[in-house]
Amino acid sequence: MTNSANLRRLRTPTLEIAYEESGHADGVPVVLLHGFPYDPRSYDDVVPLIVAAGCRTLVPYLRGYGPTKFLSAETPRSGQQAALGNDLKEFMDALGLENAALAGYDWGGRAACIVAALWPERARCLVSESGYNIQDIAASIAPLPPEQEHRYWYQYYFCTERGRAGLEKNRRALARLLWRLWSPNWRFDEATFERTAQSFDNPDFVDVAIQSYRHRYRYAAGDPALEPIEQRLAHKPAIVVPTIVLHGEADGVTPPGQSAAHAKFFTGSYQRRLIPRAGHNLPQEAKRRNASEALPFVDANNNCLRLTVSRNDRRSSVRRLVDHG
């Protein structure tokens, strides 16, 4: 699908954030957040359905991706979870948004979970792929079952200087490999990959990614300015806003069993749905099979109160979501 969104830029205290905006200026805002190693192209086939319901979509490039850039050379190139959550909050501040529907996966899902947990008044509702995405850094030293340690090989690789050099030299090849491993049923072509891979040419991509994976295992210091947020996250705060968790049944890095026990972290209305055959890049993968399988993701992004929607009822169900809260 051709991307028809308007590329815009805004400034926060730390970043010049590039973002794609579509839809009605007075529509309910829906912020869609991508993960690693992806970019806003994940949402190209989701945005038109949300816009058709009368909403306004905002899809930012995260720090280290695409045209987004740091304002100062002195700012640590941190990819820690507090940075991602704070960037989302400051993005909303710069836009003058009191609140928005938040949806994301991977790094973007983490940012959405953090804002929903720490500043719930800013989140109308939450759609989080893979569950409660706030990291328990204190527990990161504990080994996981061998199968999961195997899935996280790239994280441990990035904790070495060989891994930094490998990401610097082979960022496209490595990202392409992760796409295939994490989404075994998604048959993307090279043109699809390259449309996203351009975002990895950002000069801060490697530094932000490496710091992110080292910080979560306590192998790198965080940005001192973000430490108060990290201290709050260390308590694993509950999320009170209406939430839908989506999890691809074929997710090759975070299998669906990982979110099975996450209901305890959500104290508001909560639903969880497994998406058959889908992997890690859920919004982009679903449309590759057929529209009816894409709808659960679209509906979840726009309707935190219902999980099913017929094709004929798409518009009305979406509006029921965004009117909530």
C-alpha cells in the first residue's frame, strides 16, 4: 500500500521527532508505536482503517530511527525503557494532546505500557502486543529456560563489542534475519524490507539499540536524567487503563505463553487475544493473509472494549472504543 501520511516534525526537550500524521485534525488521536528493528511502515495498512473511522493517527519514528534526531550531541544515546516512555509523553506534550489511544509492539509497546502505567490520565486505552512490556531489570540476571535464552541470542550478542561491530556492519542483514526468525509465517519481499531498512541508516541507530539491550541487563548505565522514571518502573506499576493484549501465536521471540500470566499487571478492564499464525510484527503481518485476520488488530487499536468486529460494523465499533474515557 502507498503511504499517504503527512510527514511532520516537532521538538521535545531532547529530540526532533519525525512522525506521520493522517486523518481528521479533530478526530480522537491514536498513537501507533513501532518496535526494533522496524519503523512506521508496520502500520501502513492499519492507518487507513483507523482514519476511515474518523480518527487521527500519529506514528512517530522512535529515537534512533529514520529522520528522528537528537537536539544535542551531549545527550546520551540511550534506548533504555525510561527514555522510550518519556519520549512518548513528551511527544504528546508537544502536540498538546491531553490523552490518546496508545498502541504498540516491542519497543513501542513498552513505551505505551510505561505511559499507561505512570501517567494513566494520558492514555484513553492501551493495546499492547505481548502483554506487560515493562522490564524487570532487577531480575534480569536470573537465567531463563534454555529455549528462551536461545531466542534472546541477539540481546546477549549486543552486550559484547563484537555485537556492536556486527550491528554496525550488518544492520540490514541482521534485521532481515530477525524478521524471519520472529515471524516464520510472514513472507515479506525485499522491497517491503527495504522500505523499513532505510530507517536503520539513522546515525544514532546502533548506539541507541546497543545501549537499550545492555541497560536492561545492567551492563550499561542509564541516562541520569531518566533515573527517577526508572525507579518508578522498578516497582512494576500496575496499568489501570482499559487494555487489550494481542499476541501472535507464532511469535518467534516472545512466545504467547509469556503473556499468559500478565493479567495481574492490569487492574482495569483487560482482555487478551491470540492471533493465529501471526508472529512478532503483528500489524504488518496480519494484512498479508486476508482482511478478516487483520481486523482483530485494527479493532484492538481502536476498541479496548470489544475484541470482535464484523466487516460491516467496523466504523461503529471503532467509535465505541475512542469515545471511552
